[in-house]
Amino acid sequence: MNLKRYLPILDWAPQYRRNQATRDLVAAVIVTVMLIPQSLAYALLAGLPAQVGLYASILPLVIYAVFGTSRTLSVGPVAVVSLMTAAALAPLAEAGTPEYVSGAILLAVMSGLILTLMGIFRLGFLVNFLSHPVVSGFVTASGIVIAASQLKHIFGIQASGHNLLEIGQSLLLTIDDTNLATLAIGIGVLLFLMLARKHLKPFLMAVGLAPRSADILAKSAPIVAILATTLVAWQFQLDDRGVRLVGNVPRGLPELALPSLDMGLWQQLAVSALLISVVGFVESVSVGQTLAAKRRQRIDPDQELIGLGTANLGAGFSGGMPVTGGFSRSVVNFDAGAETPAAGAYAAVGIALATLLLTPAIAYLPQATLAATIIVAVATLIDFPALGRTWRYSRTDFGAMLATIVLTLVHSVEAGLIAGVALSIGLFLYRTSRPHSAVVGRVPGTEHFRNVLRHDVELCPKVTFLRVDESLYFANARFLEETVMDMLTREPELKDLVLVCPAVNLVDASALESLETINERLKDAGVRLHLSEVKGPVMDRLKGTELLSHLGGEVYLSTFEAWQRLTDPGKLEKPVAW
């Protein structure tokens, strides 16, 4: 067994140097400053006590440093996974209760087990069934639902719901109970964070700061908002005026937590755990690959499954919530100069110190501040222009994207994602069940063959070259039969049919049977079936089959070779429109 395959820390730790440690420490300090408010905010989004977000940002970071392959990925709670956690637990218990927290712990453990097993068995390819339009639509809709769910904290009212319709109706019924002090804090922090996001970096650069320093300070704006509103809430005792605060946060490091052994609960959360695992992995790998490419590094998707899986197991056993790689934190970690995963472990130490020293101050933090932080963070997830781009390029992909968005907004995140995946697979099967094929002819004076409907090419009335532009499998095997039989009825002079196969990467058992049927029917009609440009792996599987042993014609290395053997140069003609 190659230990470096399963323990990537063995690859970089032996060469770890002091200058790398220095850069990792600097990055860790910056990420810690950013991670503290995010951990609190995403715990609030998931309906969990604030300390759960902190617990999920300690042990998982250390474990990922051992098992993860990305040098700069920052693991922890993220917005979309937090929303999915809340949606999964809402039908089972009331938010914040011990039963609810127990469910979050179980979700993290189940997600960890799923991801780890997928990594061990190298099943990372399964996430490819999540097409980009579906993921984009899901993330956009989730961002809208997340932002809407936080408006109750901005207004200081009681509201509930897990889709846009429920949340909107609940907000309308309770809007008259708005707490003005809470609204002032929420709107004020929103405006500050939006202005800081857009204008603070240019301003800092204008006054002389280096671009990198200005960028890092601009991304630390949430800390300023948290410090300011916490001081105001403490000084003026805003809780007496109806402003909801985070409240008492237990001081100290997380204790060992064991997941529930209730098999009924495991069954209820199984689908949600699977979806959380897949979405978290897709987000994490996308971020990790993007950042790795900038430094000409690479990550191993299968090992990333193990890294994220063990990180989630660590989150579950330490009283946390499901985690994955976060985009904004990882970019900050990258920009701050992180060299190795040790930066994440150092950040975990910073979060641990925060749980030991800062929890009394966190008690005075207004929930409206965290809600504003979430809204500004998820605003970057919402990508309406993607709808227009997808519509212009592919109507079918647009349909899957729109269905994902609509169902996520009006029903649930699980329904939206499942519908999007099902539609993507269904549309793929539909498209490949009617593969593109073209009759090709020779470009005069060359060895190239092109579509007769697009190019001026040479043809022979007794020989037809049919190029198949798709792998052949059960879904399209019958369609190929119908195409060939239709061609046979329209070409009375046909004596030889050549299937040109440069795009055929697979011939499954159903397609093999169809090819054998085509061969026999052509024989009965006095037509020979030939193959050309069959790829090596495909030919390896065809050898020894009845198709080749009973083939009416030959197998040619190239289409040009078949042309030379089968056509009569004196009887060539120009193509006619079909």
C-alpha cells in the first residue's frame, strides 16, 4: 500500500521549512479572523447553537491537513450545506433543541462515512452526474432562499419556512412586529458590508496600501462589524430593547460526541446526508482545482473524498455540523500566501483559542449582524446571468437548470437537486438515444471525409460511408438499426455500407446485438457491412464475437483505405441533397 496515497501529509511534511511555516501562520491568522464570524453565522443559518459552528472549525481542519490533497483549501461550515442541514432537520425537531443538535451531529457522521467510502472505492466520478447548469441553478436558488431566511433576523421578527413561498408568507404575517433597533443594526451592517465589499479595497489602495494587504483588510470587514455591534449591544444593553443576541456560548473545547444509534433516524436522514455529501464535494473540488491550477499543482479527487469524509467524521465526533471547503475562505487563504495544509491546522488552533477566550464577548453579538454577514456572503452565489447564457447555448440544459431553481425555491433544496440530476440524466439519455450520424464522402484530392450535406465531396452510388458520432449502447442501438434500414430502402444501388467509427468509444452488449442484426439484414439484401477506424479498446472487445466472424465485409484501418478498396474511380458522382 502506498501510504502517501492515503496520507498526503507524508508528501509535504518531510520537506516542510521555516519560511513555509511563516507564510502558513500569517495565512492562518487572517483565515481565523474570517472564519470566526462565518462559523457563528452558518451555525445560526443551520438552526444550531453558535458554538456548534466553532466546534466544526477545529478538529475538521486538523484532520483535513492530514488527509486532504489541496494545499490551500479551507474547510469548515459553508452556506449551502448549512441550509441543507436546516432543511433536513426541520421535520425532525425544533431548531436549537438537543434532538436537533444530535441530528446535525449524525448528519456530519453519515456524510463523513459516505464520502470516505466513496473515496476508498474511488467513486468520485459519480458526482459528474451533477451537470454544471444544475449545480449553478441549485446554488443560485439556495442563495436566494438563504438570504430570504435571514430577513427575520434583520427585522427582529418570528418567521419560519424552508422555501421561498413559506418564508415570504411568514414574513408578511409578522412584519408588523418589526423591532426598530434590530432593523437599524441589520440595515446598517448590510450597507457597511456591501460598501466595504465594493469600495474598501480601492480606497485602501488609494491611500497607499499594497493590493494584497488592501484585499485582505477588505475581506476582514465582517470582523469590524461584529466588534462594533457587539460593543454597542453591550454598552446600551440592547437585549432589554428586544434585540436578539447570540446569548451564552459555552466556554471551552468541544467534548467527544457520539452519533445517535437510532436506526430510524439514520434512515430518515440517509437521502439528505447523501445530497449534502455530493454538494459539499462538488463545491470543495471545484474550489480546490481552481486554486491548485494557479500554482501548477493538482489535487486527487478520490483522496479529496477521503479528506472531506474524515473531516466530517471529525466534525461529528466533536459536536460539530457538516463541513466542506469554502470558496471565500479558501481564496483568502490562497491570497494570504498559505503554502501547505498546515495553515488550516494553525487556523484550528486560533478557533480553539476563540472558544476558550472570546465566548463571553460573543454572547453580546446581535443575531442581525450575523444575518447581514450571511446575506452579503451568499449574494455572490446568485448568478442570474447564467440563465441567459444557458438559454442561448442549450435549451435542454436551460430546462434542467430552471427546474432546479423553481423546485428549490418553491419546494425544498432536496427536491430541486434531485429533480435537476434526474432531468440531466434523462436529457443525456434522450440526446444519446438519437446519436448524430452523417453520410460522408471524400474531399477531392485528399484522404479526408466530410458530411455530404455540408461539403462538396465525392460519392460512389454503390458504396455509402455512414459516420456514427456517438458511442453505441442500449439506449441508441435500436436507433442505429432504424437509420441503416431507412438508408437501405432509399439507396437501391447500394452494395457496400461502411460504418465509420472514430467517435465510438464503447459498444455494449445491446449495441453488439444490434450490429449483428444489421449485418444479417444487410446480407439478406445483398449488401456487405464494413467497419473502419474502430478504436483499439473497442476492437479488443469485438474480437472473438460473432459479429466479426460473420461480418459480410471487412474491417479497415482507415476510411480512405476502404474508399480505395470499394469504390470505382470511373463511377464517382457529386452528392445530391437528401
